[in-house]
Amino acid sequence: MKKVSLFVDVQNVYYTTRSSYRKNFDYNRFWAEVSEYGDITHAFAYAIDRGDEKQMQFQNILRAIGFEVKLKPFIQRADGSAKGDWDVGITVDIMEYAAQSDLVVLVSGDGDFDILVDRVQQKYGVDVAVYGVPELTAASLQQAASRYYPIGPDLLL
């Protein structure tokens, strides 16, 4: 059976599904779909920690599904802007776990990951499947993926 590793950019999937569909991503349905590809050996959900109760409940749901939740503090800058992305952390983890996987699954529409997807496929010979909201997933990321799966109504709550 194939070894599958999952990497979910929680903020990206939250904002893209809300923007395009006004609905939330269905993590349970996603897990069930991806588990059909093989054994899920590693599963990470990357989120921002704002410390509120609703978010903590959501993070516990992700843990109950089977995800290891990685949190980064929300940073509010003096000018009012905010910082809180996981691009480097996701990249490091994918590079670390790709060699132990037959399939890497990335949930994000962020075009910055296209170079990573290319590199993982070249260096490790591993397929990389990308899930993203079609209108908000970079074309370069869709093209770099071994397989691209559009997030649509079947993966929404």
C-alpha cells in the first residue's frame, strides 16, 4: 500500500473556500478521500494560534481526525498589518517527509509552492497531489503538481 503524507495550509484553505463558496472545507471528507490513495503515514495541519476558544476547538477536531496540528503565533505589527504564514515550515516538513512517502498531498493554492513541488518530484521521484480552490490556486502550482484536485462542493461543509 502507498505511503501518503498530508500537508494542509489551514489559513489558505479557509480563506479560499470562504471567498469562493462562503463555506468551510470538510476535513473529514478530505481525509476519507485521501485515505483511498493509501496509508496516511504523516498528516500535518499548519495554523495560526490566536488563542481563542473556537479555534482551539477546531484544532482539537483536526487532531481527532488524525492531523498533527502545528501552530504559529499570530503577529500583529505596529502598522496594523499581520503576519502568520507557514510557507517555510511547510516546505521544510515536505522536504523532510517526501523521501518516506509514495505520495505527498498539499492543500494550498499558494503559487510559492510550485518550486517545492517541482523539486520534490525531481529529487525524490515522489508524486505530489495538490488540492486547491480552482479560481484561487496559482496556475503554476496546478501545472507543477503530478495531479491537481479542485476543491469544490464535494469537499465543503
